[in-house]
Amino acid sequence: MKVYQINYDLRNQRNYQDLIIKIKSYGNWAKPLESCWLIVTEQSATQIRDTLASVMDNDDGLLVTRLQSEAAWRHLGSNLNSWLKEQLKQAA
């Protein structure tokens, strides 16, 4: 399985609900920051982008990045630290 970071910028209408439902549909997810999510999936970044874009407006920004073994973070909470370490270990 691969770990991806999703960042978005909803601009005009800001319909978060549909996007959040779509992100959570991946099953294994975490939300470390306000507009940042982490998911675990076998899909590619392009597939994730296209899936999420289906519930976004044309002017919304979206960045999907694959995380691999090297990552660094600060003050995300002990539960998220453990989750992220485990997921990155499995994805290596």
C-alpha cells in the first residue's frame, strides 16, 4: 500500500462536505492539519486526483503527493505520530 498526502484549497463555494466524504471513503486516513489529509491506497496519484476532482469545483486547487520512507513532522499528536510511522514503514 502507498501513503499519499492530499492538500486542497477550496476557493469560491467551499463545499468541504463532499470532499471530506470522498477522502474518508479510502478507509485508512488521517487528518494532520486543517486542509491536509493522509490516505493509504493502491491507487496512483492521478487516480486519487481524478476521484477527488469529481466533487470539487473547477477553480479549486488540489495537490496529491506520495509519501515514502523519509518524512518529518512536528506537533501532530502521539496517535498521528504512531499511525504515520507505521504506514510509512509498511509503504517502504
